[in-house]
Amino acid sequence: MNWKDQEKIAVVTGSSGIGLGVTQRLLKDGFGIVLCGIDATENAKAARSTAGKPIKIVQLDVSQEDAVKVFANSLAPDIDGIDALVNCAGIQPYGTISTTTPEAWRRVIDVNLSGYFYMSHFLYPLLSSRKAASIVNIASVQGHSNQNNVLAYATSKGAIHALTRAMAVDCAKDGVRVNSISPGSIRTPLLEYAARELSQSDEDQEETLRAFGRSHAIGRIGTVEEVGGLVAYLVGPQSGFCVGGDFLIDGGLKAKLGV
């Protein structure tokens, strides 16, 4: 692909779930996409679902500083600037302060937080060269309020909110807008995994997902397409005055009292 022919270019991390939904929406909006994912199987699925589109899929572990640096340097000869970076890659193990192992803690922070930092840091020269670029960090409602048994995940998502604010203040002078999105329950492989852990069968899993949805004011779980639509807004010109915000897309979950 000749990247010089692409008017707009976005880098997205996470090749399944929200990352793939964002990719498919931005492709519709005319972006050329560099999609980064750690899982070769999910990368292959993403390649099949986006065949014929202006997309390059790269196997990358965003938690590895050297690998992200090499990736960023590899883009520079072909791409003179990036219009959007969407940090989606994340993991969610379960555990409390007692049951979360130090190894699990480090892995969550490495992927969910350091991965966002590494991608933003090493791609920043390409973003700031545009003078009107956007970074969107996918956080979570669990950065605001959280369930039981999600210590490391909730901590990482709360830290993403702080990271986003700090980046936004520093980067605005370069014309790079930084915002975060906090989804509620969105139907992704991660949410389906959570439902399976609580269910005995596929039929039970679907009922568990419906129960998740009933906890939201709107009465259902969200879709990756809906998150993709919000990302499209935040990386587009209509959101030019949105800087340092956290945008809920949670079906009223935070607005609804659980009593």
C-alpha cells in the first residue's frame, strides 16, 4: 500500500473487540489504518474482515518498549504523519488485593497503562507533525467506580484517566488533542469471557450477558460499533474543542443507582 496516497492515517491497538470495531468504523470514514495486535489468530481474523481495505496489520506486544520503538521507527520512512492514535489494547484478569499475584499486577499495568504510554511516546513525532491530530485512550467506567475482584484492571483504567488529562494539557500546544472514552459493558471477546466464567452453558452465557445489560439504564449492553462512532467523532474536526475529556459510553450505568 502507498501510504502517501492516504489523506488520513490512524494507528489502532487491539485487533479484536473494540479495537476491531474502531478500525472498521475509521475505514468507512476514509482512514488508512495500521492495526496492531498481539494475537496472531485475532490478527488473521481482522485481516479477513477488512480484506481489500487500506489497512496494514502488525503483530505487536504494546507492553514491550523496544518492540514499540522499532514499530514506530518502521513507520517513519513510509508515513510522514499520523492523524489519530487509538489505544485500545487491554487485558482484564480477576483478583483482589489478596489474590492478585505480583506477576498478574505487572502484566496488567504493562499492557493497559505502559502500552498506552509507549505507543503515544514513540508515535508522538508523527502525530505532532500533523498539527491537528488526536489521541483517544480507551479507559472504562471501572476507572470511576468498580465491581469486586478487578483490582489491577480498575487501577489501570483510573490511571488512564490521569494519563489522558496530563497528556492533553501538555500536547494541546502541538495541536494534538487527547481524550479518553469510558465504556460500560460492550459485547467483546473480553465480556463474553467474563460471561462464560459465570455460566454453565452457551445458553446461560447469553442470559448472563442479558443480565449485564439489565444493570444499565438503557437495559442492554453496548456494541463495538457504538464505541467506534464515538471514536470517529473524537478524531474528527467536529470535536475540535474537546481536550482532556473522558466520554462515557455506558448506557446509563454510572447514572443508575444499584438500589
